[in-house]
Amino acid sequence: MTANKSEADRVVIFDTTLRDGEQSPGATMTHEEKLDVAALLDEMGVDIIEAGFPIASDGDFAAVHEIAKRTKNAVVAGLARAGQKDIDRCGEAIKPAQRGRIHTFLSTSPVHMKWKLQKEPHEVLDMVVASVTRARNYTDDVEWSAEDGTRTEHDFLCRCVEAAIKAGATTINIPDTVGYTVPEEYFAMFQMLRERVPNADQARFSAHCHDDLGMAVANSLAGVRGGVRQIECTINGIGERAGNAALEEVVMAMQVRNDVLPFWTKVDSTMLTRASKLVSAVTSFPVQYNKAIVGRNAFAHESGIHQDGMLKNTQTYEIMTPETVGVKQTSLVMGKHSGRNAFKHKLEELGYHLAANQLEDAFVRFKTLADRKKHVYDEDIEALVDEEIATSEDRIKLVSLTVIAGTMGPQSATLTLDMDGRHQTVQSSGNGPVDAIFNAVKALMPHEAVLELYQVHAVTEGTDAQAEVSVRLSESGRSVTARGADPDTLVASAKAYLAALNKMVVRRQRGMQEAVMVGGRRIHSTDTV
Ligand code: KIV
Ligand code: ZN
């Protein structure tokens, strides 16, 4: 990093994990999960958090509004199309923010104007002016985006950008909406805009790149060389289709190669791994093993030659230390001989402070795991404790599970659940062992929720690894995601399914309580109204 950082070389980081990221098919997050992600983004020094698209749904509105209320440092942005209703709804949503931004966009490419908008260029130009002007009634911080900007004719793009700035836009974003551009072209486009648009110096230019050709990060950095001082990106690069530029990659590229990219950001890079894990967990999108910066192999050295070099000097094969991105060295020291104190110490090192009874339960589970498993990694302990915290408040708990699987079929499951203190047992069959388990759960707890996602990950390596299963259920248009971990994949599956149902029960109860708020008086949900 440069010793004397000048404000002119600072690249503002605009995170859109909660908006463009959440648009990835299957990456829906619950309200609480969005709040957790926003809090972490704020803590790690992201400049702008695009919290959602308020007109899209009441849920999106509520998330933007709540994040606007809670965020301490970052600017909170909401997205709006060019219409009045969109902008007004967005203005409402960001109202509680200390610093709120309206991000309004409109397509400018010939193909989008003709087929999507069915409008002539002069009509589009009028809409640009009208939308930015309306947004300025709510906030001085207005960003305007030329959707499909990289496939827009330059003369028309210049006219739109000039008009948007004149109407009061302070940030001009030129998205590569379809991931089509290449670094040289994107660089030249910003140079062209800065040379040709007369009021270009009155706005900050922004890059927003999609990864359809795998160049989103390279394009964003080329944009910076062309004069861009804001990059729009997402944690783990999640986003529409192939995703957006990955925040962790753009931040680390400027940090590690500051000699050729002499720019800086305010992001605390030691929080990148934590952010990646959180986003992966709440979306149930696994991070590719060889993903730059945050993949589990990003700092792993397997070959003998590399290991030998690393032992002599880590710089032989590492261009950054794991610590700079917040990777803790995996430790193998915990095992079946470890005592309570060592376990407690390890938990504190991992950031857990459990109550005495939770600690005792977690310790018993750790001992059981250590008896079954040769190496107990930090990740195993994290999974086990997360599980412990989640189950301590559950109304439905797994008591026992026996599964008959294999080629002889039919596969069946005998399941006993503790439901509000009462034990109930059922036997069910199914098309495979997981189906049999889920049918057994359904027999004991009839419900209408639909299974949207079932995913198994191994938390650590080896056939004795802890399995972590993610399950997403949806009911009445709302979904919950939950995880369960166990060395037995089938037990982990049952736990994940039950955890999701428990979340749903809590949500239903919360919904009922809200529904019986009458005339400002809260009536207990069991009372009749
Ligand atoms: O990719 C895109 O064009 C967008 C805009 C809404 C900014 O996400
Ligand atoms: Zn986008």
C-alpha cells in the first residue's frame, strides 16, 4: 500500500451483495440474515451498502429501511428504476439513514431501448433527467446507472451522462450488465467519457461488472485505471448469472499489487474470510475450493516442492499472508485427550463465549466427535458449537434416528422427536434414505412447507469429516434456510430439516403476534381477538 495515501487515489467500495447478489437464483436471504450481512459489511469498512430494491417486495423495502436505521458508517443505497413510484418507494426506504443514496438506472443500449423499453432515445434521455431530478428531492446523494452501458453508442452515452450530472447525479455508473466488455475497451470507455462529457469532473465514475466471460474483476480494475473511483462488487462474487466482480478480489488486487495499481480502499482485509463464510452460509452457496482469496485451497500447499519452499520461506509460494485476509491457521491440536479447559480456551480463541450449561453440552458433543474422528479441526468445533447454539432454543429436537439404506430397499427411517417436551416416534419409508427421513419428520410434524434446496458439504477433509447439510424450506412465498452438522450425513440432514422447521415455527409465531397487535395493544397470540 502507498505510504502517503491521497484521497484522489481512493477507490470507494460499493457492495451490492444484498441487491445484485441476492438476485442470484437461489441466493435469497431472510430479513435477519440481511441485517447480519449489512452489519458485517459496515464493520469491515465498505463505503456503500446497496441493501435492496425497495419496490420489488415488502421484504426488500423492510430490509433497506432497517439497514438504513442501523448502519453506523456506510452510506445505505436502494435501487430504483426510472419510474416515479420506484423512486418514491426507494426515498421512503432510505429515509432513516444517516447517509442515504438513491441508485436509479435506465437502459441506454440500442437493443435494450428497442426491445425492453420500447422507447426512442429522446424519450430515454427525458426519463434520465426526470428520474434523477425526482431522486434529488429525497437525497443529495444520487447515483445514475446506464444499464447495458458497455453496449451503448458513445454519442448517446455521453449525452445521457451529461444530462444525469446536470440533473444532480453525483455518481455515474456504467455497468457491463451482460459481462461483455474486455479490460482495454472498458478502460477506453471511461477515458472517452471523462474527455468528452463537459461536466464529467462533477461526478464520481463507477464500474459495475458481471462475470459472464470471467473478466469482471479485471474489467473493474481497468475502469479504475481509466478514472473510475467506485467499484460495485459482491462478497464471493455472487450475482446475476455468472455473478459480479468479487469484492475480496478487487480489494486484494489493489493491496497486493499496489506497485502497478496505486489505489487504496478503506476495507479491512482481515475481515474478508469472515464475510465470505457468512455470505456462503446464509445463501447456502458454497465457495469454490480454488476461489481466489477466500477458497479453502487459496493458502493450501499440497505438492512436495511447494511445501519444501514454504518451509524455507513462505514468500516462495505466497504473494500475501493468510492473516491479511483473516485466515487462521488450521489447528490440529484438539482431540479426545483434550480437557474442558483446553476446549473452553479454544472456543474463546474462536470467538465463542458460552453459558456454563451450553459449554457443558458442547463439551460432551466434542468428546463424542473426538472419539469418532481422528483430527478435530477448528471448523469442526465451529460447526458443533453453532449447532449447539441453534438447538438450545428449538421446540422440536432430534432424539434418535435409525435408517435402513442400501440396495435392498425400501429405505426406511425410524425417528423419535422431542416436541415441546413430549417424545413421539414414527417409521416412514421413502425414495432413498433422505426422503425416508424427511417423510418421517413430515409424519410427526405435518406442514405445507416445500423443500427448495438440499445441499451437503464436508466441513473438513476425510471420510470421517463432519457433514454440514443446508436445507431451504419455503411456505407462503417466504423461505428459511438452516444447517445441521454431524459426522453422519443422514443425521445432519435430519438436523438441518428440523432446524428449518423450527425457524419456520418461530417465524409463524412472530407473524401471529404481529397480526394480533390491535390498536397499538399487544395481545398474547393465544388470546382470541
Ligand atoms: O448489471 C446492471 O446493469 C445492474 C444495474 C441495475 C446497475 O445491476
Ligand atoms: Zn448488475
